[in-house]
Amino acid sequence: MRGTRIAAAALVLGLALGACARAPIDTGAGFSGTPGAGALDGSAGFGTGPVTGGVLPGSTIGDTVQFAVDQTTLSPQAIGLVDAQVGWLLANPGAIEIEGHADERGTEQYNIQLGARRAAAVRDYMVSRGVPDGRIGTNTFGRARPVATCADESCWSQNRRAVTVVAGGAGV
Amino acid sequence: MVRPSRRGLLLGASAALLARPFAAAAQAPLRIEITEGVIEPMPFAAPAFVADTPAAEDLAARITQVMVDDLVGTGLFREIPRQAHLGRIGNFDAPVQFADWRAINAQALITGAVGVNGDAVSARFRLWDVFAQAPLGEGLRFDGSTATWRRLAHKVADAVYSRLTGEGGYFDSRVAFVTESGPKATRRKAIAVMDYDGANPVTLTDGSALALGPSMARSAQQILFTGYESGKPAVYLIGAGGGGRRAMASTGEISLAGGFAPNEAQALFSVSKGGASNIYLVDLGSGQARALTQGSAIDTAPTFSPDGGQIVFESDQGGTQQLYVMPAGGGAGVRISFGEGRYATPQWSPRGDLIAFTKIVGGRFHIGVMRPDGSGERLLTASYLDEGPSWAPNGRVLMFYRETPGEAGGPQIYTVDISGRNLRRVPTAGFASAPSWSGLLA
């Protein structure tokens, strides 16, 4: 299932950016979708229910990139996914908001600022790829809105994320 | 309001002092030195305060109990149970039979009386040094209303604590905090206030939008917090009774509440733009804001020194969260934390002598204290997540929150001495976090 999603993302990337020389996205590490959870069977049902990481509307492009501990720079995997998101944004109108989040292993106020910086990192990259600045808002929830609640790295890594939320669409 | 009054209760302090030399030759004055690590709590007796009339009996019993709970809760004092008492106090003004109290090894004796007249309540007390057979200070009387009876008890306890320790009290005080409910992934967080001991909780925001990180003014009159009412984090000012709520204009994309200036007319915010967060001094009346730090780092969690001359905050300008002190007007910050790990949420003691902080090291969270120059670091607690120390009015106790891990986990509020002893949970109805302690109430 993960393979399907990555292939689809790569396909969209190719379509959006034309004959792009960028290497294929090599892993799904930038996704927070749960393999086998049924989230990739189709586009129906996204945007409602407790899906851990959704997709951009009408696509199979993941809406969530993850970050290393206390880091705000985009990993190569995250850049691959944001590139795909940029392709979608250039093909679809409307405003988006990037929501930054953090895991629960930092203090509350710092994590809010860390989430803001993660959101800004995604926005800045999108703008550098040609998405008009005015289309992209940012927000941050720090550690207040985890998608996974266990007390180990398997959950913390999912919570260190930035989510691309399409206005009026999925992921709200 | 609670008003202290000495009318009609003066015990003749000079006479008491004159009586002391005899006793003083035999023993040191009755005094607990709380800086030296109290191993054995001082035993005291507190017979039920005498009710002036049958109508006052219930309040007299309750006031006595809250006062006893205050003192025992410090860990510095031990109550000798009523059933062990040999003496009885049936008349507040009758001479004390010290032998009865000495026989049960009570070092201090607290006697009191409570009168009720309509909605008006008065509480009088005297503190006795049993072995010196002498009063410790003058008798005092506090007047209030039936609605504020707990404050009368706290006032008595503060006076007793103060006389026996030589430190200011901290019981008659309020705490702003976050009350939390619901599943972890969608938890509701609202601003609330309570007495220092968890009594009289009142929720001030409705919980429909996330509300975080309250900062209580020392006067306990107003609270700053970070709210998501507009969808994004912004600073709100609200009266301690819930009225006068006001959104503070933001000069950036998001703004977070820091500490009040001592004058309470200004406050510190951390304001984020483009992923950088800087410290701003904001005039709460006009909303006018002035940047005190500049740069691309995350500078946040600012609070003032008690004299208003300096600001302590956390910054990751050196790579990880560390504590910095700068002049109140801004300018170069001096890093003061140099231990292993990350340091956050600094809070300057109202005494000025220490800065409390959260420390993250080795996957554990600690509450600690250090001197304002960074020396003398001591860690007081450790757990999966201990955070957000806030000082008692006398700078001797810290309140913080401890969050338990996992899906069913959540935060509770605790107090701990600056010695690291006497860890106690503050009772709240549900999950509670982010306490911010006021000064002593007027």
C-alpha cells in the first residue's frame, strides 16, 4: 500500500514538474500514514475521522511531513513530499495553511514556537518552488494536538510534523 | 475583603518580651530555620477555635482545620492530634495552662476564636511558645465575610508560619492554571483560577478554543494567557474574576504570553514571525510593543526579575534551549545555564535570589533552581514530564505540573520546597497544568 502511495506521489510530481530530473522518492519516511490502516484505498473518507495523516484533496499526495527531534529543517524525504504538494498546489487553486506540531518531549511554549518554525520551513520551501506567498498561511499547535499518544519514539516521530491543510478541504 | 485589625486584642507585647529572658536563657527562641533542611517537623497543638456564639461553631471548626492543613502542608510542622490533648481551650481570653501542652510536647500552641454576625466573620488568634510559657507576637484579628472564610484561615496560618519561620507566608494567594479534559489528541484546555490549596476553583474561559500558559499578576487581579480563539495563538488579558477579557494585538504571526512587569501595566510576549521568535515588551493599555531581542532564534518564555530591572528568558540561539538574562530595556543577553541538557521556562523568585526552570536531560524532565548568575544549580524533581515552575509568594515553594505518559496520561499540579522535599499534589477536579502563582493577597 505504501508502495502504491509513493508511486502515485511520484507520478503527480512528474506530471506537475514536467521532465524533472529529481530522483524518485526513495522511502515513505516523510509520511505519517499508517500502513495497512486502509487509508490509501481511495480518496473517499479523507478529512473526517481519526486518520493519521491524510492526503491533499483528490490526490494520493500525503499532507504531512515529519521532522527529526528538535529540528525544523526538511529532510530529503520531506522535500520529496513537499515537492509533490507544490505540484498539487500549482495545479489547484485556493489557500492553504501549514500547521506545525511538536512531540511531547519539549516544553509547551518552546514547542509552539518550534511548530511555528516547522510550518515556516515548509512555507518557505513552497514559496521557493513557485507557490505564491499569499496562498500560504501558517499556524502552530506545539504539542497540544498529537496524532499518536503512546510514550515512545514510534508516536513522538509522528507528532513532529507539519500538515498542509487545504482551506475547506481535508485535514482540518 | 479581609482586614487585619489589632483592636482589643493587644496582648501587651512588651510584657511578653519582658517575660522572655528567663526562658531565653534556657533555650533558643521558638523558630524553625527552613533554609537548613527540616528533618523533624515542629509539633504544635491547635484546639478548635472557640465559637463566640453557637452560630459560629461550624465556621470556627472549618477555619481551624484549614489553618492546620496550611501549616501541616508545609512539611515544617506536625499537628498533635486533638485526642492527645490534655488541656482544653473553652475561653479564648482565659490564661493558658502551659503544663497541659508541655506534657504532650507541643512546642507551639495556637488558640483562636471565631465570631459571626450576619455575613461578617472575624477570626482572632494567639500563638504561644509553650516551653517559654509566653505569647509569640501579638494576638491578631482578621475580619471578612462568610464567603471569604477560607481567607481568614489562610491569614491566620500565614501569620503563624511567618512568626515561626521568620519568612513571609504564602497561603492567602491564588493560582491561575489550565484545566484540561477530554482525550489526549483533542484535549480541551481552559483557563481557571483557584486558591493555592486547590479550593474555590473557577473556570474563566469556556474551553471551545485552546487556552494555554496563563501568567498571573502578583496582585492576582489579572491574567495573561495564550488563546486560539482566532484560530492562531494570540495573547489575551482577562480579569481574575473572568471579566474584562481583551485580545492583545499581535505584531507578528503568533504571540505568546510571558510574565507581567512588576507594575502590571506592561508585560512580556514572545512574538513569532517567519519561524523566528523574539521577546517584546508590551504596554497593556495602549498595546504598544517594543522588540527587546532580534534575530532568527526562538527566544521565548520571558519573565521579569522582581525589581523589574532584568529579564530572564530561554533561547536556542546557541543551538539548544538555554537560559539568558538581559537588561529590562533589551540588549545583549548573558547565557546563565551551562549544564547538560536543555533549560526552559525560567521564573525569577520574588526574593530575587534564585531562578527556577524546567530542565530536560537524558529523556527526563526536572524542576530546578539556580542563582541568577547560573551558579548553584540544584534539581528538585524528576519524571517523564515535569514543567513550568511558579514561585510561592515567599520564594520558598514552587508549584509546577507533572504529566503522566500515554493515552490515558495527563497533567496534575504539585508543590515542592526549594529544598526538594515535601512534594505534594494540589487537588484539582481533573487534569490541571501550567500553574501561575500570585503574590500574597492584600
